Amino acid sequence: MSDITFARQIPLFARTQVLVVGGGPAGVAAAISAARCGKSVIVAEHSGQLGGMGTLGNVSIFMGIGNVTGIYREILSEVLTDVQLPENHAGSVWPQYNPFVLRHYFNEKMEKEGVDVLFHVSFAGALREGSRVTGAVLNTREGLRAIEADVVLDCTGDGRVAIDAGAPYTSGRDEDGATQPMTLMFMMQNTGKPVKRKLPEGCYHYETIEDLPQGRHLFWERNDDGTLLVNMTRVRGNGAKIKDVAFAEKEALRQVFSVVDYLQRNGFENYVLSHVPAQVGVRETNQIKGHYTLTEDDLLSGRRFEDVVAQTNYEIDIHNPDGKKGTDERKLSGYDIPYRCMIPQGVDGLLVAGRSISATHVAMSSMRVQATCYALGQAAGNAASIAIDDGVRMADVDIRKLHEHMHRQGVVFLK
């Protein structure tokens, strides 16, 4: 089979100073921070909701992080008013939240911040002038449309814009490219009385299991309303691959019904399946090759960087890429993530924020969680604004000035 060349005139839909591709945690924080710097901002989101895996994938728990700061802290304080946040920023919190409430909150938040959000528009290609990204082509309900921008922020989670623009990248672990498996997190509800075990109408098959795909119980319960958040399915594959994610959507849902049946037979006889999210949760796909690559040694040694833009002490957390039981979990004392990890090699006019920054397979397993992605997004939005104001390349943004901007937006870096 040969490649097909497809050429056509694409209408210009809009022009903006900052275009954020992807409305997950990194994209949300990037958009807010850039707007607060006085920039016009458009967010292009492929689904119908903001929040990424935190809403769309029902990963509705903020995994613990040791620097609760900036826009992430602001979101926690506004959405979870009953959660006590650490006064000195250094204490981890693990709050569960309602993903439907968070989805609504983000809609209201973006409107208040003056950010223009476009739903149901997916990235189709990068606009370039030489090695500089100048915007993106989007697949919309009205066909292909282009948006031009002074700076593009790749918050797709897969490095889609950077890779399309020619940036080098890696996927998965070094030895075979295998990525962490995918998981469909679902909810069950306590009805207060034993429920009859049966499949929903029209559901023809599930497997009665005596063991779990992950080999462990992993769930959280909101005791005030009896909602159980379950993270116990596991499907091998790379969520950035067409066939892998197509298989995962079917297999993960099949596992949901099997796990529900297992739980109802093992201590959760009062619980019914109450919510299955719109898509499977993806932990790992692509990592760009940046001006610096975060490593396992950086994490284990607690390394500090002068160009720090995010900090975390979330553990090394590698779900078995082979799809088998087991997880590599190692506690960490805390480390920095440098700005250089967000700058793709050979490409200008673009920053990458979120889980697809330049990091090894092991390092990515720690920095991939929502709290860190919010921090990286906030850094990206500020850096984009400085680059526009100063007329410099993304690689030449003044780090001292970036830190000053972030500090004014409530970011506190721990020593």
C-alpha cells in the first residue's frame, strides 16, 4: 500500500494569540494562565467536555501530589469546598470528586476567564512555516477548518501536534515499545439492599471471573453518597494506536460487567453499576524528545532544576505493559520537572504540556497524573505569553520571568 496525497484549500476559521489543542488538565490550566496574561485563547477539544481523563475517562480522583499550588490548588478549593488543603503546599491530598460537577465547573470557569472553547473539533494537522508551527488544521462538524496562532500548546496527551510538525518522539519502554495498559474506570452505587445480579437488557455475554484483571482490589468510595469508583479493568495496548484503542474500548467494557459481577459476589451485594464513562482511560502513549529528558534517576535522586516548572512526589506507578497482573510502585520524596522537557526538538512556536512531555517510560509513570499536568499546563500558558510579548522563541523564554509570572498566579515552588 502506498501513501495518498490529499490537498485542498482549507478555510480559515479564526486567528488567536494562543491555540491550545486538547482540553484536559494541561489544556485547561494552559488556557486559564494565558488568558490571565491578557492573551486571546482558543481551546480545541475533540470531545464534548473539558477535563480529559478526569471527566471523559472517569478518573475522578486527584492523585496525591506534594505541591498543591497554582491553578490546581485554585480548582481544588473551588470544586471541593469541604477538602482541607495543606497550608504550606507540601502535604499531599487525595480527594475524590464528582466528574459531572467538574465538567460543569470547567465550562463556567472558561467562560469567566474569557477563553473560547471549541468542542467536537479534533486535530488534523499542523500549520507550519519552515520549522515553526503557526496553527492547526481541525476536523470539525463543518469540515476541515484552520486556526492560526502566535503560539500553539500541544495538550493532546499524545504529542499529536509536535509529532505532526516533525518532532522526534518515543513510545513505551525501551526494550519493546510497550506502553502501560488502558483501564475503563466505572462507578457503582450502594442501593442499601441486596440487588439481583443480572446483565442489563441487550447485554449478551460476560465472563464470570474468580480473579481480577489487575489482580487486586482498587477502588475509592464516597461514603456520603455510597458511590464506589472502581479501577480494576486492564487492557494491553497503546491508546494512540488505531487498532489497539478500538480493541480496548470493547474489551474494557466486557471486563466492566465481569468485575461488577465479581464485586457483587464478594462483599458488594448492595451495589449496582451506575456509570460507565464515554471512553477508556489511557495512561501512556507518546513522549516527545525535548531539550531535556526526565529520567528515573532524576526521580529517585530528587533532582532539582533551575528551570523548574512543576514539582511532584507522586510515586513511580507502572501498570504492567504486558497486560498481566502487577504494578511497579516505588515511593518518591519529590523532584522537579524542568521547562526544557516541554520544548520539542527541531520545532518552534510550540510547547508540549501534559503526559507527553520528554520523559522516559519510568519517569512518565510518575509525572502523568492530573495534578502534575495542571502544573505543566500553567507553565505552558505563561511561557507562551512571555514568548509573544518578548518576540522570542519558546526555547529562549526567560526562566526568571517565567517564574515571576507563575508566582503572580499563585505558584509556589518547594525548596
